[in-house]
Amino acid sequence: MAFQTATMTQLETSVACMMKVFDTYAGKEGKPDSLTKAEVKALLENELPGLLKNQEDLDKLFKELDFNGDGEVDFNEFMVLVASITCVCHGRPCKK
Ligand SMILES: [Ca+2]
């Protein structure tokens, strides 16, 4: 799906931003289509400051995000994080 930047709606812009943020960080090291732990850390520290308080938080979150247990966070796994945060911010937490 491609967006026409000149006529993008708010939601389209948001979706494009999420893809761009993921790609920017995923491309830093290792595979370009998934986030290593270092990339997750950099992404969260820069894009969601305040979410992580310490290394323990990162370890816990990374473990929770890595559903398929391959040691990396792919786009689907990243979207679960974004969706969860969005739900919490909107006051409608996801049921586990
Ligand atoms: Ca994974």
C-alpha cells in the first residue's frame, strides 16, 4: 500500500510514521526488517522517552514483545507494542 503524501489523512500519516520509525531503527544493525534489543532500546529511548526506567524494564519488555522467541522484534511484534500503548493512552487497556 502506498500513500500519496500530498493528500494523506491524519490516520494515513500516523501509519506512515509508524512504518518509518520502525524502518529507521531496524536498519541500524542486523536484519533490516527486525529490531535487535539494542535497536529496541534506542527506539524506545528516543521515541517513547519515559517508558523505560532501567535495564530491567527493557529486558522484561523485550521478552514480552518477542512472541516468536527469535531474539528480535519484527514489525508485527512492534505493532503490538504500539497498539498496547495507544490503548492504554486512550484509556481502554487491551485484555491479555
Ligand atoms: Ca521476534
